[in-house]
Amino acid sequence: MMRAVRNTEQGIRVVEVGSPQGQGIRLDVVSAGICGTDVGFAAGGVRGFTYGHEFAGIAADGRGYFVEPTLYCGQCDQCHAGHVQRCTAAEHGHLGVYQDGGMTDAILVPEYTLLPLPDGLDARDACLVEPASVAWHGVRRANVSPGERLAVVGAGTVGLLAAAAARRTGHAVDVETRHPHQREAAERVEAGHPHGTYDVVIDAAGSESGLAKCTELARPGGRVVLLGVYPETVPIPSVVSLVKELTFVHAIAYGRHDGLRETGEAAAMLADNPDIAKGVITHRFPLHDAPEAFRVAGDRASGAIKVVLHP
């Protein structure tokens, strides 16, 4: 038997489950991040599987790996084009999203989901690779040209990692923050304070007020990249968006380009700049304290950005 974090009638609990059986590579989990999606699932009563799509660990060969949790067929036109996040096959999905994920002692994963940790990236921090990949993909989708001004609205994990990705790719960036601890973290990734208008604004807030701020900051003819997740309708302010003729660009998960995995690029960024993890990871808990970890992760005003569980 082993431990796993699941949602129950009593809320988030650590329960006993059987050891993983079947096909795949066994990974002993070292770190698992709590995503806003996890917090939302917990609050919404979503049950029936082990949580966690941001995780890393050690395999039987003794090497450290991070997990790209996207499950895809590799055969459809989208997969062949490198857009595995758009896989059209029935098996497309994500570990930790309606199927067992990494908030557990050990898990079996398809071999293609594993990438070795680059030198300089500790497995205790490598759960950041998944959200960093989301951010990296969003910055790539923004298609920022030299000289264009870039801002990020939302200074949670993905917003800060988007700023880090922008800096990594040679762009200056400003971040709109709400709390002092977020401003401190933004400064650690060399992001400035928003002022004036921007060619590109990345929505990492996923809220009506955040998206309104994005349209306010965007210049006429500018672009807004939607990294925030909205459960139903995206609340785009109609008049200002119409008058400015703004373009809205969607970005989801991560894929491949030019023979590169965006997860690998994000991992290299984290390995080369340990200050990113130091600024973004604010709380660490042992796995048995998962209920408290989820409580903290859901209270941004408490100083939490990324909360990590360690089995």
C-alpha cells in the first residue's frame, strides 16, 4: 500500500491506495505542485482520482525525471505537427486530470512522458517544469517581436513563469501584481511595474477583472494572450476591445517546435536560473499535510504562490 491525495466527502485527504500495477515506468515521486486547477477541483468536489499533474521524481535507474503529463496518440495530424496538446484521439488527456496523477508516493507513467532532469535542476524543484512549460508556450504564442512592449497580468505561478520565459527569450517585461509578496517575486525574475500601454499583454489571471486590466493595458491594435482558464465564457470587455481592434490569442499547455519539446526548454530555463524556483515556490509540505497545503494554496493573500508537496 501507499499514500495518495484524493478529494473525499470530507475534502482533500491522504488515503491508502494499492501500489501501481500495469505498464509504464515507475517513478518515485519527489515533488508535486498544487495548481490552481487542483484547488478549483477540490472546491468543486471533483473526485475519483489521485490529484497532481505537476510532478517529478526518481526512476529505477536512479535518475531524476520530470513528467510531461499530456497523454497523446502520436499519430493524428495535430500530433504529427507537434501540437500534442491538441491531439484528436480518444486517449488524449492529462495525468492528474480525471485520472491518477502524481500526488502520491509512486506512479506508473508512459515512458514518453519522462524527460531527464538537466544538470542544475533539483527534483524537489522540478515540479515547476509543467507550469513553466505552460508559460513558455504562452510566450511563444505571443510571438513578440524585438522592440515590442510586453506585460503580464496576474502574478501567480504561471504569470511569474511567463515573465521569466520572456526574460529568457530576450524581452523586457512588466508584471501587474496584487500583493507585496508577488511584487517581490516579480522583481526576482527581473520584471518591472506596468506603465503605459503594451503591444502584447498576457492574461495569467483568469478573472474578469484581470482580463479587463489586460484590455486596458493593450495598445490599439495590440494582442492579448489568454493563459488564464475560464470555466465557461471568456468575459472580454466588448467596447474597449472593439474600439482598439484587439486580437485575442489562445494558448493551452505545450507542444513541440523545430524538433524541440517546450517542456525541455522550460526545464533548461529553470536549471540555468535557480532564483526562479526560489522566488516562485513559497511553501513546502510533506505529503501527509496535503489538506493544510491545499488550504494555503487557496489563500493567495497569505503569501502563497506555488505550494509543493514532498512524498
